[in-house]
Amino acid sequence: MRNFALYHHPHRGYEAVKQGFSWPGFWFTWLWAFVKGLYVTGVVLLVAVVLLRVLAETREPGLVWLAALGTLVVALGVGFKGNDWRETSLVNRGYQLMDTLQAENPDVAVNRLVQMRGIQNSGNVTGEGGRSFCERCGDRISDNALFCQFCGNPRHQAPGAQPAEVRAESELQPDHPSVSV
């Protein structure tokens, strides 16, 4: 279990940020920054990595070692500080810290927060329409699924809703009577 800081934005939904070292940030430095919406940081990291690569291409042993050490320092810096940068970026974009929870992954953390706060899970908790969370395992599943595809937990259907199989069977009925020859 890992600790996640959970942030909420009124229009953009929820974001969970893992606390501690960021392994994806360590391995993918500038690419990770762009994926997480840290565009200025991503550009700075990309320039640093390119300059270190150019330095390594000089083939002088002292400069190659300096470039390797610089690359390691950049990767460690992103690994140790990346999640802090991400939290600062979220706050600057209008997100508000809601809670810090332990969970297996970010989706489970968001689901637990939603359940603890008694917020109605409308299927748009993380900004993706047509998807909601399984009450048992916390993984994202389709709103019209009868069972969770990950743990097999049956879904609660809205009162009066028909199961998906019944709707699918009725859709197979032809609109006109078949003609036999």
C-alpha cells in the first residue's frame, strides 16, 4: 500500500498523487513531466538531457563521466522531487487538497475518498464519462457492466434498469418480419 494525496478541482475532478519517490519520474524524466502536465519543467528537463547527451558525444573520458553523472543527478532529482512538483502544479491550477489515504493505486485512492465523503459516484469522478468504480476492488469499470471484469463483483443496477443482456437481445430483433420463400 502506498500513500496518495488526493486533490479535487470543481470542473476537472480528482487527482491522486503518490507520496515519496517517483519511479516513472526517475526513468522517464522529461517525458514523465509532460504526461503529468508539468510542461515548463518538461522543457527544462528535455534541454538538460539533450545538453548532457551532447556532452557525452564528445568522447572525452572526463566529459563522458560528467555527462553520466549529470544524467543520474537529473533522474534522481526528478525521482525525489517530481511528485512535490506535481502537487504544487495542481494547487496552482486550482485543485484543493482533500485528504491523504493509503491505497494500492490512484484509482482505488480516489474511490475510497469518494466513498468516505459520501459523494455520489456518478461515473465521472476522474473525468471519464461512462466509467465508474467497482465497490469491492476499486478498479474502473464500465457503467453498463453487470460484473466487475477484475474481481467478478456483481454491480448494483439502478431501480427499473434492464440488464445489458436483455437490451442486447432486444436489439437483435429485426424491425420487419422475415419473409420465407
